[in-house]
Amino acid sequence: MSGVVNCGMQQFRLALAALCAMSVLVLGAARSSATQSSFAAPESCTAQLLADGVNAAGSARVVDVTGFACGGLWSSLWADVNVGTETIGVTMVLKWRPDLNNWWPTDRAVTCVEGLLPETIYRQGCFSN
């Protein structure tokens, strides 16, 4: 009889452990989605703010903005920039960085993935220069 009780107790402990593990996973998922949603989109997305973000990054200096688009935490910028002694036309994809309180250029080789960006930013920011 004690073998039956031990077997029942083991099953109970196993079920309890599984329940605890699932609870931790569910709470962790809920917590991470709450953290992600706490990063609100910027209040404004203007040509000047995007240019300021590029200039703050320091790799190029925006001379003239030809166009831009915004979508949530993402934007695209078409601009003439000074790189060294040359002025070139570029297309950039930028992401809002709440930690910097600024738009920041991204590596298009990494961010230009279908489904990652809003459709407008993907189309207008990833298929030129």
C-alpha cells in the first residue's frame, strides 16, 4: 500500500512542479509584453527630428532632407548628407530610441526584414541606394 501512496505522491509533486513552471512562464511572458508596450512611440516625427538623430549618431551630417516617412517606432529618411568631404544622397531607416530620446539610424542589412518594419517604412526605406 505504501508503494501506491508513494507513486501517487510522486505524480502529485510532478503535476505541482509542472503547474509552477507554467505559471512562471505565463507571468514572464505577460511581464515582457508589458515592458515592451511601455515604450511609447515618440510624440512627433519630423524631418528636423530625424536629421537631428542622424547628426547625433555622428556618422554623417544631414545637409538637405528630400523626404521622410514615419510609422510607430520606425521611420525612413531620404537626405543628402556630408560624409567626409563628399555630399551623397542616402536612404536611412531610423528607430526611435527611448533611452536616447532620439531617432537613431539602423543597419538596414539587419532591420530591413519583411514583417519587422511597418509596410510603408519597409517599402520606402529598404529598396534604394
